[in-house]
Amino acid sequence: MSPPPLSPRDVVKRRWLGFLIWESIASTALYLLSSLFLSRRPFPLSLLSFLSFHLSLLLLSLSFFILASPRPEPSASLAELAKAPFFAPLRGELRRRVRRALDVALFASLCCVSGFLAAAAACGDADELVDARRLLGLGLRGSVFGLVFGIQYLYRKRWVLRFPIIQRPLFYSFKMGLPSSIKRAVKLSIRALFCSFILMLFLPKEFKGKRTIGRHIIQQIKFFIGTFTVSLCWEISHHLLQVVHTRRCIFAPLQGSAAAETNPSKILLETLEQSSPRSLLQYLAYLDLCMVSESNLERWRRAAFFEETGETYRRVVNACLRPLEQLASKLAEGLEGFYVDKADFLSQQLNPPLDIHVQSRLFETFNDFQLSTWCARTLAALTARSHWEDCYGVAQLTGSNADVVSTLLSSLLAVEACLGKKTNPQPAGFLGPASIRWATAGTGRKESITAIASKTRGFALQGNAYAMADVLRTSIYQVVSAFHADMQANLKASVLEKNWISEGKPLFGTRPVLVQKLCLFLQYNAV
């Protein structure tokens, strides 16, 4: 009798358990190897040091568990933390920011404690471990080492789980990251040695011990080797965390089972709809959906999306439309800070705090960049493949094709506006290719959106915005290439807007603007 299938909510738990097991194996091997060259200790001290070293790794793993996230999580500023006690109970976004700030503080504290224990276990001689003051001095140097690691880890946002473009086998992915982990460990050890040397200048003599110059140099070399061993263990742990948690998880029953024959999409849809928003489990579900939609390895799963009732296809499309709709809506709200009259332009120039606040809001909008790209690629792949694989025509009958194209166009217009590109149609009377007369644009307020290009020059927002724009353009071109003949026929019959643009007000821009943009894609002239 085969074991029951693994619950989706147990996936993350098992990955954390696997991470702890492999981390302990790799770290034990490195620790034992370094102990053979650094010092010889009595068995009780060796056992105590070994347990202390693994306790430091356990605390570091706990800090990873607290901080790791598939998306950048903004934390509260010092001003918001100062106001927080006076506005209890906290709600909404402020509550999440304050909780994230507390997680960051806890992470830094655990790094200091882990550095204290690891330095004492890996760098201490037998005479230092039995001398309380010298042990405390060594531990303080280790705390500085842990603090340096924590600051660097937070500054570079290494706690964000970055999913690889190509999914490789577990061992191969782990092997590919070893050279970079060694380089980072060397750099971290040098920084820690420099910072701990500065700390030693301010410590009393009782914490240093009486040594000759030669023994002092040897002690510094041992400290460097010990911190290199610890930092390498930490870097390998971080790399192993990324490799284990960003692997694809298949949310489907076994092929050939009864569940695969009746409803193979049930587990995936339940995970997409019921998992916590922006959680690791939800990210893994979207990754699985994207790979099923784009590849031909599991065509039986994709064929189940186009079942006769159209309910499954509608739920899949709606699950992918939501993140893109939120992206376009948030960008539209954020760009309102740049919509000003010419008469008010000078006053806005003299008010830089508002611009900084608006830019930070725009930057936070792209925190779900990875999820948005998966959704755009999934929608484009399913819409394009529906042209050949949709036997029942559910994509067209449910109106999903128009919703997909409209959402992709609106999201692209919002991202391009964020980059400073004009999104208004051409002036009245302008005839484009194929004698298309573009709609007219209002000339009242909201005419200086291109000012954002100069305001965000050099801002970190631009990298994510350009990447998102490329993904959206590629997705729209994928749909247009599949339905090019049909769209051209609709354009000649003047029903392109009716068949491919959804009813109602778009999330960003207007319907004439969306039609104009779609025509540019039909001419392969959208850049």
C-alpha cells in the first residue's frame, strides 16, 4: 500500500528539516577538519566546544527562519517605532512594518550570540577556555564577527529567497554556489579580523592575556582561520537555504492515480487560493503553475485546465490576474504623486520629502516582482496554447482572453509610466499605419508624468521596472503571435476592441490607449 500524498502545508516544514540536517552534516565536517589544525584540547573541552558550535548554528538557523522571505519585506523606520507604543493596537501595514523591524533586531541579536559561541568553540585554546576573562574577550570578538555578518546580510537583503531561472538538480545547484561561498567567507573573515582588532584596542588587559609578539601573531592567525571556518559554515548554510527552499515543488497527484484521473488540479488550486498571501508555499505553487504552463513535460496537467465546464481555467486565470491587477493599481496610486500642473511644478520641486515618499512607495510596489513575472508568463503561455489545445473553447467563452490582454496591457502602461514613458495617445488627426486614427488625449491635469524619469534617475526602482516591462512585452507578443491572424481580421472588421479588450475602465490608462498599444504589438512595433 502506497503512503498517502504529502500535504502542501507540510512541504515547507520538510524543507526546513532537510535544511537543518544537511547544514549540520556539512558544518560538522568543516569543524572537525579545522579542529585538527587549530588546537588540541582535552576531550571534555572538545565535546563542550563541539556542542557550543552546533548551538551557534542552531541559533543562526533560527534567525534565518525568522527573517527568510520570498519577497522584500519593508520594516518600520525609527520614527514609526517611536510612535508605535502610542497607537496600540497596531493594525494593517504599520503593524507588519513594526513586526518586521523587531524581527530584524532579533536577527542581529542572534547573530551576535551565534558569533560569541562559534568563536569560543572554533578559535579558543585550552588555556583560553578555562580562563573566564580571556574567554569573554574572545567571545566579544566573536560577537563583533557575528554583528558584521548580520549587518552585511541585512544590507544586501540576502534573506530574500531568490528563485533561479533554471531549475537544476539539488546537488548540482549546491556545487555551483560553493566557489562564491568561499570568496564571501574570506572577505567576511578579513572584515571580522579588522573590526575585532579595533575592539581589542579598547579592551582591558585582563581580557587579552599576557603574550609575546610571536604568540600574539599566532593567535591572530588562529582567530582568522577559526572565523574563516565559521563564516564558511554560515555561507554554506545560507546557500543551502536558498537551494533547498527555491526548488520546484509539484502540486499534483501521482500520474496514473485515481486523483490524477478525476481532478489533477485540485491540490494546486487549493494551494493558490487558500495559502497565506505572499508566503513561500504560495510562491512555490505559482512557480509550479508557470512551469506546467510553459513546458511540455506535463501536458496532462495543462490539458486538465481546459476541461469542459471552464471552471478550472477561470480559477487559474483569476489566480494569476490578481497579482498583476494589484501591481497596476498600486502603480497608479503611486504615480499620482507625480501628476501636477505646470504651475505647481516649482512647488513640487521644492518639496523633496514628498518625492522620496512617493519613490519609496513605487519601489515597494515591485516587492512582488518575481510573483508578477510568473503570473504574466503563465497567462501568456496558457492564452497562447489555448489556440491549439483548448478543445472546448473555454478560454474564449469565459472571456478570459480579453481579461488577460487588457490586464497585461494595463500593467505594461503603468510600468512604462513609472519609467517616464508617455502613455497618452497621439494627438487628434494623427493617422498611424493601416490608417488607424488614434484617440485624442486630455490636456488638463496629469500631463507631467514624464517628470518621473528625471526624478527616479539612478534610483533602484528602475532595474525592477525595466525587467518587469520586458516580461510584460514578451508575454503580450507571445499572445499576439499565436492569435495574429485572428487579431488582424478583427482589426479590419473594427471589432478588435470588442473581442480583445474587456469592458469597463482599465486598471491604468483608457480603452483607446489599450487599443492603440495592442495595434503597436500587432505591427511588432512596441518597444
